Amino acid sequence: MAKRTAQDIRRRNRFDALRCVFAATGPVSRQEIAAATGLSFATVANLVAELLEAGVLSEVGHEDSKGGRPRARLAVNAGRGALIGIDVAETSVRVELFDLALTVLRSVELPLPQADVRPDEVVATIVAGVEGLAAGEGAGLPRILGAGVSVPGLVEREGGVSVFSPYWSWRDVPLRSLLAERLSMPLYLDNPLKAGTVAEMWFGAGREVDDLVVVTLRAGVGAGIAIDGALYRGATNSAGEWGHTCLIRSGRECRCGRQGCVEAYVSTRGIASTVRELDEDSPLLDADEATVVASVARASAEGDAVAVETVARTARYLGMAAADLLNLFNPQTLALSGWVADRLGEPLLRQTRDVIEGHALPATLQALTLQLSDVPGNPVSLGAATFALEGFLDDRETFAPVAAVRRAAREARAQTS
């Protein structure tokens, strides 16, 4: 493991302090941030001073402090700038524009071609969405500080390369460079697992815990992992490809070319396959797999036998595979996220919990909270925008004016001493 530098520690502390402000239901004081993060008051005061001077935070009033000086209340300065989050899915691209407080200002969803999708088609669709949302910049819309892009599959984050996308058989596509030719803003590329987990860490189940697993259930399936309050990426940013671990030997063929993968059973395609196995003439079936899942959710609530059994089997597959995650990582919280979890909801959660209890080691269940994701809106586009926020906070230029002012103050003090 690489040794953490003072800069790494300061970055982590800055994120922790800001996450505390985001997690609060209203403005917070420096004292409350210190109590919530475990950082010293002096450290928090220094971090807050930087964030105030950079315009990221603002003071929005004071409160009495039982005899002492009134405490200033802090909130995110939403008007400091705008961020863009982009969720590239199998059949569409969702582009959302956020203020700095990560409140959605505008959004658009654009379709992708149904056949094999070329990189230039995805780039053109992203650019069209961004340009449409950014049309008001300079006319009441804050300056765009950056855009995060989530693209399915394996991503080389530092170089901005889509290493492999099973949806379209992409290999080593320099997606960030292609986008940078047409978009003049900082760009941050990653995949849905990482984006959804970051959203959960900042705005959902991960706000109160350090060890978290986020199971994403959509056309693709995977597990995002946070350990000790930090997103775990692995050596090559490919940690969490749990959807391509083997659940059933010599089982269903997965889109990755292997057999028996978790994804082949609990993704939208996997659920459609389960319906087909139960009744190949079921009226629940449709060419669009997402429509099948929606139909299963609706019919299950109405007591349809095939739909009820489909949810039960999906929970059985999911619970068995999720038990392995619990035994490996022993998280405080496991959150089910993504389109499938949203649609199948509490019945899937309840039955998955029952299966997990029969397969996970008892010690891993003692401190576990199993829940549906409570991230508002689209967690992937929100997480992608959060990557842009983190990039903005990491950028030396963001705090360069602060450093210059402090350097001038030190020099002035030195001259007068």
C-alpha cells in the first residue's frame, strides 16, 4: 500500500468536512463538523477557512453558544458553480446539470442506437446533451466547473480510457480525449459501480458508516466498495466486478462470454431469462428487458404466480452471491441500488435478507444494515457529478487564490517582525 502523504490526508479531511455539510439537514457549525468527523476543532477551522475563501462554503447566520460568541452556521454555496453528471447506459445517455450543492437544475435523456454503438455515436450524444443543458451558461447559469462521465465496463480512470465495455465490445477507447476535443471543461471518467458508490457515500447510506458495499442492479451488475470511508478501486480500478464472479457452474451464458456469472441471473437480462424459464409464453416477456422487470414488479404485487416466483428466484440468486460479499468485506451497510432494486423494492429486499441469513457467517450479520439505496434521483449521474466536485476540490487552481493570500499575509508578518 502506498504511503499516504500530508496532501492525501488533507484531501481526505477536506472531503470529510464537506460531506458532513452535505449530510446535514440544514446549516452546521464548525463545532458540529468537528464532532461528526472526529477531526480537531483547529483542523476543521482551517479547512472551513479555505472552503469559505474559495467560495465553496458560505456563512448563513449564527446561533447562540450558551454564553460564548455566537457560532457561525455554514452551508454549501450553491451558486459557486455548476457540475454535470452523465450516465451512459446500454440504450440511453442521461445528462444532468447540478449546482454546487448537487441539486438538479436541468436534465435530459437521449436515446442511443439499438445496434452496436460506436464511440463517436456516444460522444455525439453526450455532447448534444451537455450543450443543450449548458445553453444558459452566462445568462443566469453558474460557470460549469467540470463534468463526470460514467460509462459501463472497465475504465482506466487516470487516462480516461474505456478499457472494455461488454455492451458494445469496446476495447481501449480513449473516451475522455474524444470528449475533450468537443467539450471545454474538466472531464472525469469512471463506471457506474464507482459512481453509484460515491453517491451513496456522499448522499445515501454511506454518510453514517465507514465500511459500505453498494450492489448495483441494472443491465450490468457489480458491487461498489468503500473501506474505512474511502472508495476502494483496486490496483487497476477494476475492483467490484462481482457481477462476473461465478454463481452457478456451467450456468447461463453471460454477456462477458463466461457461464454462470451473477449478472446472468440478477440483471435485467437475467430476470427476463428467469421469466422465460418459468413460462416461455408469459405475457410478462418483452423485447425490452427493463420493461420485463417493470412488468414483474407490477404483476408480483398483484399475485401473479410467474412474477412472484421470479422475484423469489432473483432474491435467492442475489442473496447467495451477496453473502459472499459480506463474508469478504464485513461491511456495516449493504445497499441495493439501481433500476432493478428500485422496481422490485421491498419484496426483493425482504427475501434477499432471508437468503443472506442462511448463507453469510453470523459474525458478518451482527452489525449489518441491509437496505435499499436512499440516494435521491439517479445515483449514477449524481455520483458522476460528485467526481467532478472532487476534481474541483483537488484542483490546485481552486485554492490557489487562498494560498496566495495566506502567503502574502505570512510575508507581511515576517517583514514587520
